Amino acid sequence: MLFEGYTLYDPTTTTAMQILLYGAPLVPEADQQAFAYPAQIILQLAPFWWIDDVRVATAVWQGMSVILLIASLIVLLTSLEDVPRWLVAPAFLWQYTLLMLFQGQFTVLLFAALAFGFALYARQRDVLAGIVFALGMVKPELMLFPAVAFALHALLTRRYGFLFVLAGCGLALLGVTIAMFGWWIPRWLAEVSAYQGFAQSAYAWQTAWEINPALGVVLLVFMAFGISALVRSLRLLLAGSVPLGMLLLPQTLLWGLMLLVIPLLASWRGSARIGVILVWLAGWATLFLVQRNANSWRAESLVLCVLALAVVVWVRQVRERTLVSSAVNVGQVVP
């Protein structure tokens, strides 16, 4: 459509897209399904322009999403060497993962960026890691905090190549999209603001405050404690930055919760495995026990993110006890 003269973030483009997909414009009170993503995703999805049939393109996207998700899970588990490979099955079959796939969401691109980006960064392939993290910035509300966390780690460890490539690739993508679509950022922000009436974006800490101000204060203290876990290792940096970002930044509905697979897999260690299993079960329990409505998803998202962060804090304690025990044993063997 863009090659036919339509403009990103324009109401006429939204109407034309509705006619293409549904045969007629949607009624005003319905979710208009307007394009509300950063313009760079157009570059990543450009190959689909060659597929004329929307149904075929959708089927191809769904198939590619499954392949990319499985590949990302394998790469992530390979990087987390002590995590058994059979966890691919429960991770793939979690209800939020299946929901993302059935809805055809772009969250799989972020999952892949985090999995591959972490694997490359852990192996000190900083140039490739910077490129992958930059390409994953298609949903800033989910990707921004992990990217900033790894950027700060790179700064503290003097891995400046990662920082330069991350910034350079981001600026290059911005420059290309501006050349193609003009200064699109104000229009994108306006579209995001307008879309909130349908997507009902919300801050987790605000949801906690509305439930009870004391709960909001406790959440802020817990998040501050969770941030302290990030500095312990790269594994904890990855695991903790995902739920923390989802608690700090505004989220929409339940699409992003499949990213919690990352901290759960990274937390599969020692007694923290019990917490991982409980969070997985809690995710499935919401499907059967929670009567979802216009507001219930906010509490559901809050609870799942808090539980995932709690497991990360738990595994941090397991890790520290293991290190202390190892040091004591070494001290006994070597006076």
C-alpha cells in the first residue's frame, strides 16, 4: 500500500487497510487496528510486499513466527548451558506464547532479538549483538529497558563497540525511514496516543496504586530491589530486565507476557525451579480462573510480571549461596 501512494499513520491508509482485510471499513466504535508501530518495522516486513494475497502472506508470517520462535528458544537454551533442552516444549506451549502466535503479533521479533542478542553479547560478538538489539526496537515499551540495561553493562565494562553499533544502527534505521516516510515520529506518537482508547495501555505501578496505594509503594520498593539483581551476572541482567521493563513502561493487553519465558528459562536453577513451575502454572490458571474483561488484563499482567521478577530475585539468592558454599569448600581443601 505504501508503494501505491499511501502514507504511514494516516486515517486514509487505515481505512484502505480495513477494506483490504475485511472488505469494508470498520465501525467507528470498534478497534480500528491502525498502524501504531515505529516505521522501521516496515523495513523488516518489506519482503511480504511481494506476496499479493493477504491470506497467503498471513499464513507465511504465522509459519515464520513459529520457526523463528523455536530457533530463538534453542539459541537461548544453548546460551543457558545448565537449562535442559526439554523446556522448549513448556515454553512454546505456554498460553501467552500460543496467544501471541495465534494473534500474529510482532512480539516474536523482540523475543528473537533478546535471545540472539544475548547469545552474541555473551560471546563478546559486540558488533552483531548491537545490530540485533537495534533491529528489535519495534516495540520500544518491551525492548527499551533490556537494551538500556545491556548498554549500561557495556559502558561499565568498556565494551564500546556494542554501544557504537547499537547507536549507529539505530540512527541508520531512523535515517532510512525518515528518507522514506518523512519526519514520522510525531505522527507515530499521535497514533499511539489515539490507539490507547482501544488498546487500553496501562502502567503496572499505576494499576497497583489504584488497587491500593500501599501496594503501589511496595511494588516500587520491590522493583528497586529487583534492579539490584541485574548487576550480578549477564544471565540475571537478561532475566531481570524483561519483567522490570514491563513493570516500568506502559503495556498493552497481554501480547508481551510471552517474553516472560526468557526470565523463567534463565531462572531454572536450584530451588528457584519451583518458582518457575509455579509461574508457568499461574499463567495457565488465569486462562481458566480469570473472567477477562476490559480491566482484568491489567491486574493479570501486573501479577505475572511481579511473579517473574520474584523468581529472578530468588535465583539470585540461589546463585549467591552456591558461590559462598563453593568458596567455603575451596577454603577447606586449600588452607
